[in-house]
Amino acid sequence: MSLAHVFGQDLSQHCASNCAPIVFVVDNDISVRESLDQLICAEGWQAETFESIGEFLARPRPLVPSCLVLDASLPGLNTLDLQKRIARERPEVPIIFISVCGDIRTTVEAMKAGAVDFLVKPFRDDVLLRSIRESLERSRAVIDREVSLHDLRDCYALLTPRERQVMALVVSGLLNKQVAWELGIGESTIKAHRGQVMQKMKANSIADLVKMASSLDPARCAIHLA
């Protein structure tokens, strides 16, 4: 499963050549952008800087772990609304806020909404770098989960309607003979369907299958006995 498939993008167009993590910086002060660009690149990461949040949002989702260093002091910026939008559209991009001032209310709201950090300028380089490392680890974990979930959904899509019924009943704890009674078909047929389910879902055990079912949207695993 590729990230291009997960994000619905053309890998050749959007994946960086060296596949290094990307740190996005949005700040309307060019001196800050240039300074952070040098700091980020010195750590072996890629840096992409923007003057406005609109420029950043117009950039396609990256195919590598990434994070956003965002100036919370930008004119007209509603940090909470922006966090909600990014969490919805780009959940793999954690946010580190930086600001010339850090009022307690804004800081608390940002952190409660999932920001990795809220740093007041001037801040030490090592403090920012530590937050970036944490952000990139979070991003990598989110991407891994997305890839796994997409792979799981692709496997589930291969199941026939009957196999989905069998899977739902098996993960609910029913034995083969009980599933056969529920569906009104022979136990040997249930065993065959169950084997196909295990194979298509790439499950090594019933415990694996149960975990997979719990990860899928419950609506996908609904039992239709018509």
C-alpha cells in the first residue's frame, strides 16, 4: 500500500526526491522564515516556507511525515478554526504554534485542540527542534495508521456479501454451527466461507480478525441476513 494510494495523489508529482520529512513554516516575517529554513535543513529535514496560511493550504498533502510551524500572530488568524480544518483535512500534519505573545487563553485552547507546542518568540532552537521531532513522530504514526486502515478496507472490499455476513457473525463469537444456523446454510459451507474470509483479510487467527473488524467502520461490518 503506497502513500500515493492513501492520499489519492500522483507520487511522481508530490513525493520529495529524498523522502525526508517536511517541516512547513508559515510566518509573514521573511527573516523568521529564512532563519527557520536554515535551522530545519541543518537537521536533515526539508523546509517549505510560506508567507500566509492560504499558501500552505493550497499545497497538496505531502507523502512523507510532516508538521507545521505556524505563527499564531498572523492577522485574522483564528487558531481554533484552523486547527479543526487541518485536523479534518490533514490529520498527519501536527501543529507547533509560535507567537510574539502568548496569552494564556489562546495557548490553552491550542493545546487542548491538539497542538504539539505553543512557543513564544524568541525561543531557543533546541526547544523548537524537540517539538518538531515529536511532531514528526506523531505524523509518522498517523500515516502508518492510515496506510494500515486503507489496506484493511481494500481487503474487506474483496469479500462477497455472504463472506461479510460470516465474518460479522464469527467475530461476534459464534461457532461455525451457530453461524450456519443463523444463515440457514450448511456448516461445511460456513467453514469454506470462513477460510476465504481469513485468506482475503490476511488474518492469521480469529483474534486478528476481531481486531480488524473493530478497526473498520461498524457500518461496513453490519450483518444483513436477508
